[in-house]
Amino acid sequence: MIKTKDFRAIMPTAEPLLDRLQDLYQDLPETRCSCEQPGVCCTYLPEITVLEAWQWIRCMQAMPESELTATFRKFVEFYLTNPARLSGCPFLVDGVCSVYKYRTFGCRSYGLWSQKMGRTRTRESRNGKKALRLMWKGFGVELPTDVVEFEIDYCDKVQIQGGKPLQDDTIMALLQQVYDLGEPLGDFQTRFETEYHSDFSFLMTSLVLGMKKALLEKLMVIKEIVQKGTETRLQRALDKVSPDMLNF
Ligand code: SF4
């Protein structure tokens, strides 16, 4: 499990890499969205690299305490409830990204991949959700159909503002560069990927509850929400969130 002291240890190495990360983002063209449901593509959190996780932590640390606490709680709530609720990325405020400059490569490249690639990913995601539903069924939990079957078709409304459309292999090469940027962080990168499945909400929840407890608590919280319609356990977990936990 990644602990506070681990974040302290990587800070001197991670910090100078953030400018380079922003430079790499600039290799993607600026986009504009003409969708009638702005923010719907932010219903789920993107998978992010460890350096992007660090960038988001720095963003949160820069927030006033009340905003930091509220955002931290939203990430914990997102993690503990996400198979049973569609709450959206915690950084999404009134349909707008509140950390626009610091949105991740996954956020920025959405809509830039070819429709073929996008549709393939959408199909994979739908299949993954079927497997997820079966897994939860094995725990005695029937996930709500409207949540587990929610999946928007790949967006075709993203418009490029200057610059040319990129080929999938170019976007993939850029993504690889973003990933490789985390190499100086050593096993921190691998641990975030393998232990946390590149899920920032899991990382945040583990800081509050510990890793094993986060997994167990998720099971109990979802069971309570789905079977009783109450959220006592969720509120108890959220009450443990303290801004001090990101004070490193
Ligand atoms: S960081 Fe911003 S763009 Fe990315 S999923 Fe969250 S709200 Fe959407």
C-alpha cells in the first residue's frame, strides 16, 4: 500500500516532472465540444498515470481547506459507491471541469481517437461491465441496471481547434511518453498500476481507510445501498476524511 511517507519520498523527483507533463499535453490539439450534455463523458474517472495522480494531489493541496475536504470526500464517495451510482468525476462542477489545466491525458484525448478505436473501447467497457455485474452477483448484490448498463457511445462531437486530427498510433505514442515520464519514480509507478489499477479514487480511499479496509468497505457500502437503500456505512467512512491526510 502507498503511504504518506512514500509521497514524501517521491516529491523531489516528481515535482520537476510536472512541467514536462504539461509540455507533453500540448502535443494534443485543443478541442471544443459541441455536445448537448456537457460533462457526460466525465461520468467515470479516466485511468491515469502515477505522475498524473501526483498532479491531482498537488491540485487538491492547493485548494482552500473546505474545498479540499469536499473534493477528497467526493473521491472517497465515488470509489465506495461507483458500481451502484453514477456520481461523475469529483472534479466536475456544474458540467464543467474544475481542474481544466490539470485534466489528464485520458480526458484530453477523449474524442480524438478514431471512431473505430473509440467504438472498440466502448464495446470492451460494456463487456467489462457484464463481468462486473456477475462478480457482484457472486457477492449477493444485484447492481442497478440503469447504472451498470450506462455507457455512452463514443463521442463524435469533439471539434479540433487548430492543428490537425491525430492518427491513433500518434496518440498512442504520446500516451507512452506520458507513461514513461513516471519512470524516475521507480516502483511507485508499478504499484499505482498493479495495486490501485490506476484508479485515483481507490488511492484516495486507501489513504483514509487503508487498502484492505477500502476494498471490504466498498462491498459493505454497496450492499447497504442496494439492499437497504441507506448509507450509514458510507457516511461513517466519509466522516473519517481529513484534509491532514493530504498534508505531505
Ligand atoms: S478531470 Fe475534468 S475532464 Fe477529466 S474526467 Fe474529471 S471533470 Fe472530466
